[in-house]
Amino acid sequence: MEREAWIDGLRRDIVFEADLRGQHFVFHTTWGLFSPRGIDEGTRLLLDRIEVGEHDDCFDLGCGYGPIGMTLARLAPGGRTLLADKDFVAVEYARRNLERNGIDNAEVILSNAFDQVGDRQFDLIASNIPAKVGKEMLALIIHDAHRHLRPGGTFWVVSINGLRQLFKREFSAVFGNYSKVKQGRNYTVSMARKA
């Protein structure tokens, strides 16, 4: 009986509050999504450093339950923010978190990286890229990010420190530039700008 009660508890949403870039959010998550009990270190590092214009159209690639995209939408109230994830559970939680937090200048789609984005263009693309996506997927993401950015647009990523040199190489090859914005103990925030 005790075990059944524990299992029933695991089925319920995990709910927590967080302040990100001066914005207050309530998040509902579940087991199986990335960092379900709180905002992870990499996401915080990225959001602390990212530069967003109030009219920017933004794209959160691999949104999970939505913390990056939701923050971008609040920081760019005059723009539109698109959140995308390849996990349908993440997409559903992100959609509901947008509603719960009253964010109406954003939408969520199911997409494997950019494959369902169509011809949309953005001023800013951000991603907390999982370390295990593989170099082929990373190459696709970086090339497609360049293609979907407007001139002057920026691509911001946070990754484990072990991928820092790979991003430096790929950003330099595709964008012609690379900036190491901040290196923390475990994660690095990198940025490239489209000419």
C-alpha cells in the first residue's frame, strides 16, 4: 500500500516556481523530462547572459517544458517566440506552462530541430544543447540556425564544457565568428552572429 501511494505520487505533476531574468514563473513538469525538479545550471547560465531585444522574434530549440522560451517571450514582448521540442510530452508541458503563466506571444511545436519550422526567420535562436545529440545532429542544427536567422541575428547555445571547442570550430566555419560569452564550472555559453 505504501509503495502504491509512492507510485501515485510520482504520477502527479512536479510543480515549482523560479525567477529568471527578473521574471517569475510557475512550472509544471514530470519525470522523463530534462531537469524536472528545477532549472538546471546550464539554462540559468544562458539566461543570465543572453541579450534579447524587446521586439526580437525568438526560437527556443529543444524547449523541454519551456523555461528558455518563456523567458525570451517575456523579455521580447513585441516579438513572437517559437518553442520546439522533438518530445511530444515536453511540447504539451511547454504549451500548458505558457498558458499558466499568461504568455500569449509564444507558441510550441513538435519538431526535430528545425524540420517543422518552415521558412520562419528569427532575430535570436537559443538552445541548451544536450551533449549526446551527436556531431551529425549538431552540424545540422548549426547550419539550419544560420539559415533561419535574419542578418544580424544571434545563435546562443549553452553546452557542457567538453563541447566548447566543437562549437568554436563549427560556429567559425558556418557563421565566420564565435564568442565564448561565459564559461562556468561545467557549462559554456557560446554565441555566433549572422553577417
